[in-house]
Amino acid sequence: MGEMRLSVFFSIIWLALGTGIFAGEKTAGVYIAAGHGGHRMSSADGITWSNHEFWDKPAHNQNDLKAIAAGNGICVVVGGFSKSNILTTTDGINWHRNDFNIGVLSGVFFIEGRFLIFGEGGRVAASTDGLSWKSVGDAKVRDYLKVEAEKLGLEKSIKSNIRRWSYAKGQFVGSGDNGFLITTRDFTEWNYPPRIEPQSRLFIQSDGDSFVVRGERTVHFSTDGMTWKDVSPEFDERTRLATLTHDGERYLLNDRGGNGWESADGEAWKAISGATFPNTIEALRPDLIYSFATYWKYTEELKYSTDGGKSWALATLPAPAGVTCVVHASGMAPLKN
């Protein structure tokens, strides 16, 4: 796989650039992991981590960190609970905490020379350096939800926080609570596709050409973010899906029982034999998949697999660290430690 092949478009928002076999060759740049509690740490090889900083134990509060992206030698991590969290680093060691606020953030991208941050309520801001931010759009989701509730004859709006954002071919798509979907190209005109699996929280991924969302029980595919079709693999009615990710060559899907499925195009899925996918999985590339526990656990068990999930090993951490997202910042100067 050639360098720069992986897209900035991967949903929990990650950049994963580089070449070489992970287990035997270091990749230029810095690996950065972040998580709830304000936890951040960095690594030269993605296995042995250092430079651990945090605000508190992982919980579900204002210290939440949810999404990460890198570009031009800069890494931006975002999150929040009642307002924005925005953290920026240029070396994986020193961090700047920004007081810019557009509400709880659930997405960040580096596209065409600028960072874009997206809120759970549909607000968007942009920055070229990760430090100075400017609001560039507002979907005013609350207004839409109020109108939707009135049409449905409901006394109150349906909970619809946007939990994940993705991007492909000029289209931004957000997915969230109770099957909620939202799309935009210009941050001015916003569209709302019909809800998918309305009792479930949706999470979205992209391969740069199309989109896939998964709920707890279904998987749907779209080329434009507006029209969706059910492409769920065959599994029994007791199955509850856990994670959807993309490794640069294929989509990976796992359930809470460790079973996995793969798809090269997002439409045709097949079960993966001989592999187990524990907990939450996040793929940076085909030879590097991470697994970490749920956000509220103060855990040292950041696992990684270099063989597609067939075997897993424990990464070396400097201290217990909650992890929710990982990125490889290829343009960042390598760590000296």
C-alpha cells in the first residue's frame, strides 16, 4: 500500500499514512492517542507509548475527547460534554487547550489545507493552524427536530445528537442517536435523510467514495449520504454490532461477541474466519488495528493486531490511559524518545 493512500475521510475521523510492515519498521511521524478524561499520549512506533497527560479518570463529562485528525504537522483532538474541547499539538508532547466554543464536538477533519470541526448539534468551524477558529456553518438541528416532532405529532423532539461525522467526494455526513442522519456540502444547505434503525445510535465510516453506517442490528450503504440501502451481513437476531472501521483497503465490522465481517466496497460483506475482534476496534491501516475498552474504564489494555485480528498483543503504556481515538501524524517530526 503506497504512502498517502489512506484517506482523511475515516469516520472517528483518523488519518493513517505511511508505508512498511508495522512490526518491523518504524513509520515517519508520530502516533497520537487520546481519550476521555483528557488523556493524551504519543508514540514513535504505535506500540510503546509515552508523554502521557490527562485531566482526570475517564468518565463521561466535560473532559471527554472523542475525535482526532492530523495534517501539516499539526494534530487536533476534539470533544466536550457541555461545551467544546479543542486540543492542538505539533510534537505529540506539548498541547494547547483552546477556549473556542461551538458546543460539544464529535468530528474533526483536515481537508484542503484546513481543519474542520463539527458539533453534535450541527455547528461547524474552520482553522488553518488548529489555534484560531472561525465559525463557518450551523445546521440549527434543534429547529429541524422541532418541526419533525410536530409532523409526527410528538410532544417533544427525538434525541438526535450527532455522534460521528464522515466525508467523501465533497459531501459531509453525520450520524447519531435514534437513526439520525444529516448531510451538507457547503455548511449552508443541510439535508436530513430518513432515519435508519430508529431505535439505535448510528456510527458512520467512509472509504473516500461512499459511506457505510451501522446501528446495533443493521448495516446500510450509500454513495451520496442521502439514499441508503440495507447491506447487513447474515447474523442471528441476538447479534449486537459493536464497531465499524476502515483500514484503507476494507471496511471492518465486529459484534460484541468478537465476530468480524469485512467488505471491500461497503456493500458485499463476508464473515472473517480465524480472527477475534475484542471490544472497540479502530484500524489505522491493514497491518495495524487497535482495540480498547469502553470509555469509562481506566484501562491499560490498549491492544493491537498486525495480522488482521488473528492475534492481539498489549501495547506498552506509561500509565493507565483511557483511549477513544488514535491517529498517525505523518507530517510531525519524529519523537526523540
